[in-house]
Amino acid sequence: MKRSEIKIYTAGKTWAAHWFQNMRTYGFNINARWIDVQQVLRDFNDEHPPEVLQNEQYKRKIWDDGCKIDCLTCDMMILACHPKDEDKHSGSLVELGHVTGQGKPCYILGTCASIEPVGHSDRAWKAQRVVRHWSEYDVTDPEQLYVAFRRAIRHYQRNYAEQWEAARA
């Protein structure tokens, strides 16, 4: 299987959309439609306007007609985390559940409070066989993100070829 054939669902805070769009230019097959939505945030300091936050129909459409379907139809997931994300990864963790619940792998790149042990939670979900956490990457650095994507693809190719072939049979 070629890198361009493996469907990757990318998850992260909305400011990560720009990072993932850039990864498409290297031939990665990213199926996450949310990264193409006009209202993605520009950076860590940007905020959604109140009318977007209050628009339940808009959010439902993104989730039901995009994120959920894309999670269910991907081959693997890459979750980008940065310390400035703090403990704000809630949607990403739901998406991780959609993907890992199907036995598909999730590669967590970087780190933030949402995925590190805290108080009463040791984040036991990271112990799943299909979850890999590579905290050493700075996902805001395009070169490091590219290297991490390549590492995830190589791991997937070595360990999930049968699963990939079965999904296409």
C-alpha cells in the first residue's frame, strides 16, 4: 500500500487545520473534511465568534456529516497536540474513540494537558494496543510534523497491512 492510499483522519484543535492542509501537499491522503471549513481558527489566540459557538445546527452538521463519517471511514488517525492546547481536546478524544473502537490505530503527536496524566486520571485509554503516543514532536514545526507523519505511515504499513487489505476486499 502506498502512502497516498492510506486514509488518515487528522484531529486537533481547529488551529491545527492549517498544519494538516500543509501535509496534503506532501501526498498524505487526509480525509478530515473539518480542516477545510472556513471558520477554522488562525492560531492559538484566535476565537470563534459567539454566533458560531451558539449555532447547534452548524456544529451538528460538522460532526454528523463530517467528523464522525470521516473517523469511521479512515484507516488510521493522527492527533496533533501542543502544550498551548492545554486541556481543550474534547472533540479530538471523541474522535479517537470512534477510530480506536474499530480497532484502527491512532498516533498522538506532541503533548498537552488533555492527554497527560492529571489528578484522578492516568489517561488509561492511551494503553490501548492501537494507540501510540510520540510526545517528542513539535507539531507546529512543519518539518517535525512531516517526519512524524512519515513515522506513523511506516508503522501503519508494517503493522496494519492485513487490516488495510481486508477493508478494501
